[in-house]
Amino acid sequence: MPYAVLEKQLKELPEEYLDDVSRYVQLLQYKIAVIGQVKEEKKGIILGLAEGKYKIPDDINAYDDEIVEMFDERKECCL
């Protein structure tokens, strides 16, 4: 919405409602400030924090058969 349209609407409002409009504008400014702080906090997250601390296999599916066997054995013992 262009400022000219908003200004026209404000001029058409009875003066008794201008305090309400002002409080709403202050609320919006506060929300913008809080959202800005949240974005700043998110920027502080360090990606790759655990880089190099864990070995990742070349084939992530390499041990699937062993895992299936472990669960199959567990299933058999508990039946």
C-alpha cells in the first residue's frame, strides 16, 4: 500500500483513534525488532561443528545387512 493511500486513510480517521493507530505501529516496530534479533541469533549457529569428529563410510548402506540380521535375531529370541 502506498504511503499516500495510508496517509489519506489516517486523515479520514477521527482523532480519537490515532492513539490506537500509533500503538499498533509501535507493536509492529517491536515485532520487527524481535524478528531481527531472532535472525541475528540464528546467524550465530556454526554449521559443521562436528566436522571430522565422526567417520562416515563411503557407502552408507554398507552395514544394512548386518543391522537386518541383528533385528531378525532379536525377533526370533523374543517370540
